[in-house]
Amino acid sequence: MSSEIDSSTLLSRASQLIDLARKAGADAADAVVVRSRSQSVSVRLGKVEGTESSESDDFSLRVFIGKRVASVSANPGFDLQALAERAVAMAKVSPEDPFACLADEASLSRSYPDLQLLDTTEVSSEMLREAALVAEAAALAVKGVTNSSGAGASAGMGGLVLVTSHGFEGSYMASRFGHSVSVIAGEGTGMERDYDFDSRLYYAELDDPSEIGRRAGERVIKRVNPRQVPTGKDVTVIFDPRVARGFVGHIAGAINGAAVARKSSFLRDKMGQQVLKSGLSITDDPLIVRGPSSRPFDGEGVSGERLVMIEDGVLKHWFLSTSTARELGLETNGRGVRGGTAVSPSSTNLALEPGDISPEDLIRSVGNGFYVTELIGHGVNMITGEYSRGATGFWIENGELTFPVSEVTIASNLKEMFMRLTPANDIDRKFGVAAPTFAIEGMTLAGQ
């Protein structure tokens, strides 16, 4: 394990690559190694269906000549000098990019905290197999469950090694463990599927696989014999936390600086204005100890800090990398992420901060409405904010969840939805995007 975690050799090779790029004619350069180690086991109906194991250290070199930039990638074992020379040759004939650059030297992280992101627990394939089998067996043991779509368990780690020509050198690794199961209830055309899972940085913190299986089984039997409901134009819709997290992802996309620069966000002209209901806040914090999406520095060597992206409903920040910030006339806030050879802004530990009401009381306050547990399709237009998704869940009647509902569509505009959102207090911060149960008033529901 220690040899897999040690990044000293990769740091050395990355530094050599930078030196060779400079000698070949680059004005500036950075080299990054994206590290990945993973193993997983999948089972179905008590038998192993697949076992996978992989590891990689993928190098990328980015070079700058004036306002020209080029990037190349390679696997370990490549010829350092040949790669450096090829990158420089590509940069010389590339079109100028007025915004591409390294992060300003003054913004680079010179020291960064230990965020305790790596659990070195050795997890064998036999342990993964046993966990997957236990999860599936527990789900199948729930009365009414008729079949299994499979269960899985995984363990792995990933990280980043980064060296720049203007003085940054750093690396980190983070672990990730997971259990999941998906099962079926009902027969023939009346079959319904549901699932449950858990994912953690530390193996010992994972939910017991039997508990995950039981939850999946209990969820799916509640979905059997769904009905449609009448079309309504002023329906209160409550989002279960599993779908609430995806909805918060739409907010993150709308305040991403890259989308703002491309003019592809419906919030692009809303900085400093109210975009959520008063009292609501969206936070983003890359420095949470053992946080699911924490990182001591970003893909450019900049340490971010906790930001209240939307405070008391008012938009305060975009997610920014260096080039995106330049394009918008701003400064990076340490949200640059490596994607292949490119750097783009993204969130870290993002959260819609909770309210004061329990989810049970929130449901009771609705009276009659729709509780959504799953969304289908991709009917979200981030330029206009138009929102239309297929949905399944449960009808709320007299403040109680009653019968299952399927084959309906919920629709509105994200601008209006943001202003009508009421969060409960049940946030679970074990996910990189965290959100409580929440209600949105005034949506259109297309049913019968």
C-alpha cells in the first residue's frame, strides 16, 4: 500500500518534464498526474458476476508560449524529452488564447492542511464479495421482493500530483469505498425497481451491507402498483434527498463561471441579486476534514476556502478557475479541476444549507401534494431555466404519504423554483453535493 501512495517518483518525473519543456522553448508549463486505484465485485442472485481491478497514473503536460497553449497526455514509461518537445511544437502552431495561463504565483498554495482523505485499510476482493452478497441477501429477504438487479462493493483511491514552472509542487490521495444493491418487486408489467447504496472515504464508516439491502428492499415494495394522478397547475412538490442533491447540482451548474462566460447560464446576469428565497444559502467548502469532495489544493495549485456562494438568497460568487476568472475580469477562487488536459471550474463540498422544519412536518404542512423519489430524463434547459422531468414517488394526502405514483411529469422554471423552495432540516453531508428534503410550491404536474 505504501508504494502505491508514495508520490515522490511521480513528482520527480513531473519536475523533469517541466524542465525539459522550458528547455524546449516553453515560457511556462505545468505537469499533472491523475492517479487511480480501484477494485470492485458485482454479484447477482448469490453468484459473482464480475471482478474488476485497475490502476493508472495518467500524465498531462500543458505548455505556454506567449498566448499560445498546448497539452499532451501519456501513460507511465513515456519518453520525457519527446513528450516535452511535442507539446512545445504543438503550442507554436496553436491559435492564441488570451485567457489561458497558469495561476498567478501569488495565489499558489505554499502549505496546505492534512484533510485526512486517505484510509489505508486493506480491503480484499473476498471482503468485497462478501459485502455484496450480504447486501443482496438482505434485500431479497424483504417480503415482496421478487428478484435482484445485482449488488456491488468497491474500494479504491485517487489523487493528484501537480508541478508548475513557477514554483508549485504538491500531491494528495483520497480513498473511496462503496456498497450498493438494486432489487425488483412485482411481476410482469407491474415490476418496480429501487436501490440503496453508501459511499465513504473511510471503510469503517460505511453502513452495514445488510442495512443497505434492507433499505433497498423496503423502498421497492412501497413502489408496487403505482397510480397516475390528475394534472394540476399549482402543486407543491417535495423532493426526497436523493433527488434533491441532483437539483442542487442544477444550481451549481448555473453559477459555474464557465457557463457564465459562455452565456449558457440563466443566472449569468444575476450577480449580487436575489436568486433563492430569502434565508436560504448555498455553501462550498473544499477544506472539510474527511469531506467527500475535499481537496487541499485545486488543479492549478490554488487552495480554495469556504465560500457562501448564495447568502440569504443573494448570489455572491461564481465557481472560478484561473482562465475562467480572467475571461470574466475576476480572480480564481480555487475551484479549478483537471479534466483530461483542460482545467475548468467546479464545486467541492457543496451544500444547500438546511432549514428548521423536520421532513415529517414539511410533508404535513403541504396537505395534498407530490413526494418525488426518482426523476427521469434530462428536461432541464440551463440557458432559459425551463424544467420538465418525468417523475415517480408518492402522493401526499392530508399531510401523509399514501399511494405510489408513476408516469407523471413535473414542470416549472428554475428561476421560479429557486424562489419557492423551503428546505427541511435533514441534510446528510456524506455526499459531495448535500441537500435536505425540500418543498417547491406552484409546480405543474402532468398526469392523467
